[in-house]
Amino acid sequence: MKLEGIRVIDLSRFLPGPMLTQFMADHGAEVIKIESVDEGEPTRAVGEMRDGVSVFFANSSRGKKSLALDLKQPAGLEALMRLIEVSDVVIEAFRPGVAGRIGVGYQQISARAPHIVYASISAFGQSGPYRDLATHDLAIEAMAGVLSLNRGRDGEPAIPGLPAADMLASMVTLSGVMMALLRRKETGRGDFIDMAMADCLLAAIPNNLDTAMAGRRQPNVPEARSLGGNALYAIYATKDGDWIALGGQEMKFAVNLLTMLGRPDLIDICKLPPGKGQHPVRDFLTETFRTKTKSEWVAYFKGRDIPFAPVQTLPEMLEDAHFRQRGAVITDERGWDHIGNPIRFTDEPGHTRFDAPALGQHSAAILRELHYSEGEIAKLQEDGTIKEATQEDISRHTGSDKTIPIGGAA
């Protein structure tokens, strides 16, 4: 696998860092999750559970090892430093300044391990007036202007279903880590990556910044090209109160759709700029799509060259044959669904391992690799510096020894 031989120390929590490191684990990296000795990763206790294991945690921490350490104790911090000295990447997502205060900032780590690629993920970055603000995805989207584009039919900002700041930061940071590892092969030195979630959001909306950059005008969201102003790039209600979506603005699709629906006279209107000029087409499509149910429209459009899609619920998506066949959704031997890894190679494909670690499951084993004696390990356990998982907890987190190639099906 592409990342075999790379060891990653994951100090992050919640979503951006853990998803990044899970993608790396799926492609062969050894990812060691550093958790507190009390409750560990917060997502262990978030949302619905399956046999005492949260779906959130299982879908963001599979294939990793868990080392439960008390970093407030000098012995715990020293154990982490020894581990970092024989590692390649460190990922942290503390608020700016916190990592340095607890002794794991880049300057402290690079002094002992100059080869380390160190990535800090934060809301607004390590500099600037917003540096120290406490916040999560929704507020970051608000400050970055993205939430102002996400409006419901009532015109009010709506909470997005996608944690865009978290996930964009995760993927862009992964790109930065790979660049730094590639460069390290030439220089022998690591680097520091200052990744701001808000910066990632700004970089992701070039298609919606035209009015703001050209004239400091906020887009008129219902009339904007990619936000509902184009009749062929919009969401429509169906007869049964469900929804379908059209997702193509090219004229060839206007010709195909309106000819098929018996209104070729409306084709030229689709050449007009998005907005009020296209309302006759929108009005026609609104009326037309209300004449059939969602499932009837799915059957009607099958095999036609129209960018049409039913608005699927999450349970419908999980059963969709396409996502199953590609391995975007996979099921382990326990019957638990998992999110697949979207990064797929023809040569050396990654492998999905379904086990998520119990808190402290690998603590003693990792310390043995660092040449701690059994007596030293026992003392660290007695002092509360490390924690080991119980066998019962390990059993709950273990799916099977089976792994599957990324892009396959279990």
C-alpha cells in the first residue's frame, strides 16, 4: 500500500484530523491515536451506538491504534516524545497555542525530531485577529460567508447537512502532508503546516465569488447561477411531496429535457442569464414535476441523457446499488455499515480494516516497542499515566480480521 512504513501520531479529535488520519490508515500508514486516559476521543460517546460503539467513532477511527496517555504528567509527555522521534507525521487540532503550552508544539517537537511533518488544524489559523476564537464548523462557515449562500426557500440561512469546514480542512491538510513528505525525501527535514478551516472554505467557492469580488455585492441567492437561478440546476417537488434535482446547465441538456417534455419553445429561454428571465422554464418544470411521484420520475428518466437525480434520504443512499458496488458503502461481518475510502489506486490499492480501537488498546504494546520494560509499564499504569483497555471493551470494538481492498465490497 502507498503509505506502508509511515507512522502518524494523531493528537486531534472530532472530525477534521481523525478523518485525515483514517484515510492514511486505509492506505497502509500506522496511525496511533493519542487519547486522554479518562474518556478519550469525544466521538466515542456521540450519536447512535452499535454494541456500545458509536457509529461516528467507527467511521472516523477504524484501522488505528489507541495509546491512552496523561500528557499532564512528565512521564506521559516523555513517552509521547519518544514515540514521535520514531514517527513521520504529527496531526493536532488544538486551539492555537495549546499544543505549545502542553509541550507538544512544533518548536518543541522539531527540536527532538526535525524530520517530522507537523500539521495544525484550527478554525482560523495560527495568526490573525480571529486566531483565538473558540468555534466549530457552523460558526466558521458563518464567518467565511459560506452560510450566507446556504438559504432555504424561506430565504433564511439553514444549517448545512455537510460539515464543509471540517471536511475541506481534512482533505486539504492531507494534500499538504503528502507534499511535505514528498519534499522531505530530498531535504530530510519536515515542515509545519498551518491549516485554517476558514481558509479552506474560501478556496472552495471560486464559482460563487464573482459578484462579491467584482463589485462587493452579495449574490442574490435565489437568482444566482449555481444557487437556484438556473432552471436546469434546481430542486423540484414531486406529486408525493418528495423531491428531485436537475444538475446540468449546458444547453444540450436543455434541448434534451424540454424536447422530451414537449416544450421545445422554451429552449431559447435557457440561453438567458440565470434569474428572472428563466422563470417561465422554472414555472413549467415546477408544474410538470408535480404530476408524477419521485419513483415515477426515476423510471421516466432512466437511460435518458439528462442530469436528473432523486433526492435520496441517507437510508436510501446506504442501500443504493451504485454506492455498494463501488465500495463507497461497505458492510462488515457484524452487519455494520461503514463509509468507504474515496481514494482508489489501481496499483497497490488500500485496504479497509473494520476494527476501531478500544481506549488504550495498544498502550502497553507501543511502549514495549519504545523499549520500556514491563516494570516501567506497570508503574505508568499504576500512576495513571497510561490506560489499557479491558478485553471486554476490545471485543466490542473488534469486527473481524478480514480486510477488503478499497473500492471493493465486503
